Amino acid sequence: MVTQDELNEKGKAAVMDFDGDVVAEIAEECISAGLDPIDLIQNGFTAGINEVGTQFEQGSLFLPHIIAASEAMSAGVEVLTPVLENLSAQAEDKGTVAIGTIEGDIHTIGKDIVATMLKVAGFNVIDLGRDVPIADFVEVVKEKKPAIVGSSALMTTTMVLQLQVEEQLKEAGVRDTVKTMVGGAPVTQDWANRIGADIYAENASDAVVKCKAAFE
Ligand code: B12
């Protein structure tokens, strides 16, 4: 019987091989072996895509490789999503979180994982999608009154727009009605402090812990 660590290693390798069919098979294996899908996503698939990202930075891989790796990862996440949704149906209702990838930024994988994990934990998640105009973050706060509004930024060039979310929420007079949350690879606790965001989370599990704490 395969262990979680072995499966995670296989998942990481398959994403690094850009092999969506194998990634999907590993996801199936996770379900049939009764192993943890969240562990596989975080410590298997994500570890693989991060390694591809590092090799891209070093110049040994190129953009088509990143696209292929992210498609391979998505094939696995797709298989696991119904299982995760089942878990979320069993969780008690915890409140509403709106989340989106910020204007100018089309990176969705991390934001999607955070959204899924929040759903699994029982939050009602409004997913605004990617390349979300700042005005839409403000609009959703006014219209849907979530307790938390989160933005994801994967680039240093788009991260700066998280400050505009803070400012435009203030201008619209609704900053005090909501907690703001920021995340994404270049985002840090220091950045959150500098722009006045209420919550910074490093990864999806951390986001769940901090959102739960914010509701207590
Ligand atoms: C996959 C990827 C892509 C894919 C995205 C596919 C998709 N559907 O998302 C594609 C190929 C489309 C892509 C495109 C581009 N990319 Co790209 N991409 C990456 C890569 C390799 C991995 C990102 C990823 O998915 N990681 C895996 C996930 C699980 O991790 P994560 O996103 O960090 O999310 C976790 C945490 O950060 C956190 N989190 C994330 N969001 C949020 C939100 C909240 C609220 C919270 C609390 C937490 C949280 O939780 C998540 C789960 O644990 C990174 C490299 C890297 N090291 O980040 C480059 C990277 C981000 N890309 C980069 C670039 C430059 C680009 C392009 C401009 C390339 C180009 N020349 O066209 C375009 C961007 C176009 C645009 N306008 O956005 C650069 C950014 C550099 C910078 N300026 O900062 C990076 C860093 C690569 C590099 N070193 O050059 N990319």
C-alpha cells in the first residue's frame, strides 16, 4: 500500500514531468487508497510546480513548461475537487469570504487552492476569478457584505495593487465593515503590515487557520 509521502513524491514528479494523465491517476490513487487529498495538493503537486518555477527562474525551463506543469496540476486538482466538495458539505457554516486574483494578474492556481480549502473548512466562498479590477473588490464588499475579502498577487508588479484595495475600500467608506486578507508568493507579513491589511497567510492551511481566528 502506498504511503502519503510516497504518493506526494509521485505527484511532485508527475507535475515536473508535465504529465496530466499520470497526475490524474495519482489523484485517483489518493482517493482509492483513502489518503489525504489536501496533503497531496500541498506537498505533492504544489511542490512540483514550485520546482518548475525555480527552474524557470534559473533559466533551465521556459514558459511553455510552466503552462504544461500548471495544466498537469489542474488535471489532478480536478479529480480531487468532488472529494473536497464532499468534505465541505459536512462542515458547519462559518461565514463568507470573497477572494480573487488582483487586476493585471492571471495566476489562479494558488488562489483556487485557498478558495477550495476555505470551502472545505465550511466558509461560503465568493470566487471573483482572476484579473479582478480593484473596483470589483469594493463592489463585492458593498453588495455581498463578506466578513473577509482576500486578494492574491503572484507578481511584484501586481502586488502593489493590493494597496489600492485598501485605499478604495476606505474611499467607498466600507473599509471598517470587512477584514482584508492578502497572499501570493511575493506577499509577506511585512507587506501586509505596510499596506494595513488585516490578515496575511503564507499558504492555504494558514489562510484557513487565520480566517477561522478572525471569526472568533
Ligand atoms: C504557474 C505559473 C504561471 C502560469 C499560471 C497558470 C495559472 N492558471 O495560474 C502561467 C503560465 C499562465 C504564468 C504566466 C505568467 N507568469 Co507565472 N508563474 C507561475 C509559477 C511557476 C508558479 C505559480 C503557482 O501556481 N504556484 C503554485 C501555487 C500553489 O502557489 P502560490 O500561487 O504561491 O499560492 C500559494 C500561496 O502563495 C498562498 N496564496 C496564493 N494566493 C493567495 C491569496 C490569499 C488571500 C492568501 C491568504 C494566500 C494566497 O496560498 C497558495 C497555496 O498554498 C510562478 C513561480 C513561483 N515561484 O511562484 C511564476 C511567476 C509568478 N510568473 C511570473 C511571470 C513573470 C509570468 C508572466 C508575466 C510570464 C510572461 N512572460 O508572460 C505571465 C503573467 C501574465 C499575467 N498577467 O499574470 C513570475 C513573476 C515575477 C514577478 N514580477 O514577480 C514568476 C515568479 C516566475 C519568475 N520567477 O519569473 N505563470
